[in-house]
Amino acid sequence: MIRPNSTIDAIPAGEPFVGPERIMRERGLKTMLRLGANESAFGPSPQAIAAMTAELPRLSWYGDPDSYELRSAIAARWNCNRDEILVTSGIDELLGLVVRCFLAVGESVVATAGTYPTFAYHAIGYGGRVESVAYREDGCIDLDALATAAQRCDAAICYLANPDNPSGSFADADAIARLRSALPARTLLLLDEAYAEFADARALPAPRPLPGIVRARTFSKLYGLAGARIGYGVAPQALLAPMLKVRLQYGVNRNAQIGALAALGDAVFARDVLERTARGRAEYAALGAALGLPTLDSTTNFVCFDCSSRERADEILEALLQRGVWTRKPGMAPLDRCVRVTVGNESDRERFASELRAIRARVTV
Amino acid sequence: MIRPNSTIDAIPAGEPFVGPERIMRERGLKTMLRLGANESAFGPSPQAIAAMTAELPRLSWYGDPDSYELRSAIAARWNCNRDEILVTSGIDELLGLVVRCFLAVGESVVATAGTYPTFAYHAIGYGGRVESVAYREDGCIDLDALATAAQRCDAAICYLANPDNPSGSFADADAIARLRSALPARTLLLLDEAYAEFADARALPAPRPLPGIVRARTFSKLYGLAGARIGYGVAPQALLAPMLKVRLQYGVNRNAQIGALAALGDAVFARDVLERTARGRAEYAALGAALGLPTLDSTTNFVCFDCSSRERADEILEALLQRGVWTRKPGMAPLDRCVRVTVGNESDRERFASELRAIRARVTV
């Protein structure tokens, strides 16, 4: 007799991701090398760990619902006002809030087929229609096609991950500005910059709120706080105000706020992670070249190995998993011929290289 | 040109709570005794702190989106299946999910005017209408009036905090069963049991999923993990399934999962908190009686002091705050003549008693 509403009823059951823990349970694995979710292999900054450790006894207190100190520190880096920053429980919560506020049931959103799936999950979850655009043949995002699709369906929101996940490719500030100009004026551009810290800062859009754009950032990747669930949006205040009316006021973990603030202050650690990640990407590129599995250029903490066909990629993914190495692969052509591998730390990469070499010796690509 | 949708646009700006940190900022306070949010003064269990400390270096990993281990442990206590448990980022997230899934825009929900406000915040946020029922003159929830109102407006959801916040009063299992029977069959009964562990377990509804009811529990209160943001719903699987289609899959902090699991296993600590809280309630009752500010019966970790009028209650609340003691007060009659005070630890209570005595010497009630 109790029924969900018609929007929810119409949605198929499904989830954007299967977590690694379920894979381990289903396969009976006791350990698994996690190179599938682009989690930082370098952990949180020691300063963040120290700050969080010290505050664990006060985890009985709610976090500040205004995230005042953290927003102040972020605003200082973005040369903007505190009210142009919204702290959320990771980028995922922010994506949901943007969809909830700016999409009406039955309206359309535009995204690339096979990009980070949680945006489309939210769009469907709020009764929207997802107009998908294919990757270009070179595996990069087709910005022109996104704009054309947005015009065609009068999109409420256009989603772009930049740098993109899973391709690792990157559109520069000029390209983003052109995309914004080419979109309908009513279309909100949702720029998911989860991996932006790994890209060349000079090529990125300038660090400030941009008209018509919500920029999403996270402490999950560079700062190694994925499990803490903390990220933020940067946008003109008028775009954040609707979200403030309905957001989960106490959604952010107190220790996540403390860890994020400390992480922001630890520039030495962040620089070290960036350098080690760049070395890891170069190592992966050399490995892929040596094994005939060329890598795609990446400005992130992961790399796609081109296995030349979907079947080969599936085979290599499964073979890695059977050897206890968990990776993921893009779901849509042309990237579905790739296996996407997180840049682990030095020992992770040694293990991965050794397993991939062993598999490569058996698999003919 | 970019506009929120009509549902969001129609919602007034507002927030259910002002956090204590903002009060401190606005008043320029360096310290403040937090007795306003029913946060546990006894902190998290030492076992929970130890488990979380050990796992901080792995906070770069996402938490298990299935919360498998924690749900298993909870299901064992509730004599139910794992799929009758849904772990969320605190009860607040669960309240929002229930509203999102079971309320259609324009439909009504029923709740008591002046009870925990976050349910109504979500109901308004999802385009619902809130039909409010007054507290009885004795400060208890009027269950008959809730049922009558739900019948009248064919409510999608009826919200009941049990034990209630802010009154501290309690409806037993028979009363809950009668309420469920008196509600329309289409009405979901949302039972917010945030403080249930402080009540007599024999008087509560049996620990199992109940037809037509979503029971909400939290690790914020007894377990001292408010800042961790972790709670759960217990319900027949058919009521949880719609929420699984749209929930934030990675919404829960990994260390919150770890802390909650450890907390569940520390029965000695929980018993100690219960005993010390009961002693604190008795102390508050004696203090109120001595000062002519009689307390309401409470089965929670907070107590309402009856100041005999709204004006006196406002005055005492403000006087306490000027002395650095933060409390809150109910917003609606007849409870708005009360100040609601968290049962702190022994030294908190000593400080509070001393300040209240000093204020009482000046204020004529």
C-alpha cells in the first residue's frame, strides 16, 4: 500500500559502481591491490592524520554546518568570497545537489557516454533525461558535440569532467570558455575538477568562480581523503544559494573538515604526491610501450592502457583480478578497449608491472 | 538566465539549526560549554577511537558502499536480514531519502509542530506540505491528533520522534502499534528513534523491522559519534529498495563505519554512558526542583527545565549563553516555556548548575 512516488518508481534499480569490498567478498579474496578507484596510494598528509587523531575524542560533536574555517581557507586560495564556496560530502553529494536544484523532472542533461557515471545516476534519480555524446575517436571529450546536444535538447545541465575520468584527457581554459559560450544561456555547466590538481595549473581555468559554471573539487584524490567524504563547489553565489535552501546541513564529517583544513596547509606533502604521481605515470607509459599496450596521455592519478579491443581489455582486467590486482575499465567505445589503472606507490607499481608482464606473456593482443 | 527549478525556487531560504560555531563567531566567544545539541559528553568509546586511529592512514580508501560488515552486525542485533538495514550519513540523510522517495510534490506530511525540525525541512525541500499537530498540554506528542491529521490530508508520511526531541517524552510499543493502525494504509510511519537506546528497551517496539514503518537509528547520541555522521534505517526491504535506487552510494565516511562497528561491540562503554546519563537526568531533576524550574520527564540524554513562560525561558537561555553555556529551547507552545539542556558529564553539570543557580538568584520566575 505504501508506494514510492512516480519519479522514483520509474527508475530502474542500479548503482553507478560496484565497490571493491563486494568483489573481494564474492571472490573470497582476503587481500587485493586497489588500483581501481583512483584512491591515493600516498594516504592523507601526515599533518592531516595528526590533526584528525588529536580530534577523535571530540567526534561526539557535530561538525560546523557552515564549514566556516575550511571555506575561509579555500576562498583565500580561490581569490573569492566565502559565500562562493560550498563544502559537501564529496563531489558526489555536490553533483546530486546541482541536479536536484537545477533540473526539473522531464528535462534533459548532457554528458559524455562512459564518463564518471555518478552525474547521470543523479540526473536519472531526479527524473531527468540523459542525452549522451560519444567520446571522439582519439578518446578525448567532444566539446563541440556536447554544446550541440545541449542546444538541441535545451539542457538544464551540461556535465564535463576536466580532466576527464576515465580517459585522463584534458581541455584547457580556452576550450572551457568556448564551451561555455556555445552552451545555451540557461544551461548550467557543471565542471567536475576532481583531478584538476594533477594538471598544469597554467592551462586550467583561472582559480576563481566563473559565470554560469559550478566547479567541483575534492579532497579525495591529491589529498588522499576519499574515505573522509569531503569536497566543495566554487561558483557565483547566485548558483549556490538554491542549494543552501535544501542541502543536508550536517552532512559533512567533523574530522573530514579538520583533515581537509590540515591537508590544504601541507604544501610539501601535496608537492611530493604530485611528483611521485608524475613519475608513476611515466613508469606506466614505459611499461605500456614495452608490452605493446600503449597508454593514453593522462593529467590525473590514473592511466589507461590500450589493449586494442574490448575483449582483450576484459581478458586482461579479469586476469589481473585473478592475480589479486583490482582495476577498472571504461564502459563505452572507443575507451572500452582500455584498462584504467591507478598510479599506485612505488611498490604497488612494481607489483602491477610484474603481474601485467606475466599476463602479457600469455595473452596475444 | 540559469534558474533553479520551480520546486526549489518556491522554497524560502532557511536552515533548521544555527550551529554553535556560528554563535561563538558572532558573539566573539573563545570557548563555550556545548549543552545545546545533545552531543554526548562521554565521547566515542575508547575502542571506537582506537579502531579509527588505526585506520586513519587508510582514509585515502573509499568506505565500502554496502557498509557490509556494519550492516551485518546491526542485523544480528535486530534479528533481521542485512537487506532490512540501510546505513546512511546520519539520520538526517535517511529522513531526506524517505521524503525524496515517498513524497510527491504537493503531497502532505504530518508531524508535531516544534519537534525535531529536519524532517519538515526535507519535506518542504522536496515540495511537500507540512500539516502540523500541536503538542498536548502536558508536553507529550498527541498521537491521536497525528493519526487524525494524516487521515484528513491523506499523508504520504507521518513523522514521529520517539523518544521525542525536544520534549524527552516517550510512547510505548502499544501506542506505536495503535498509531500505525490508525494511519492510512498508504502513509509511511517514519519513526525517528535517535534516543531510543536511553529508553527502557522493554517498553520500546521489539527490535525488528515493522510493517509500514521506517525506524531511524543513529550512532550520534549514545555512541558519541555525532561528528562522524552515521546512522541507519531498519525497515522491510520493500521500503528500503526505492532508496537504494537513488541514495548517495559513497555517502558514508569510512572511519565512521569503522568507529560505529567498534562502538557496537563495546557494551561496557555503552552501559556506562547509560548509567552516567541516568544519574545526570536525576541531578537535573533535583536541581530544577530546588530552583523552582521543574523538569519534564525524559528518556533521553537531555532534560527540559520548565521556566513557566516563554519570556522567562528566553531570558534564562540568553543569560546562560552570556555565561558561556550554550543550550537550546523548543520553539513552539507549550514547550517554548522550557530550556532544553543536554546531560553533560560530571564537570559539565557542575558548571551548568552553578551558572543556573547564579542566574536564578537574579531572575524572578
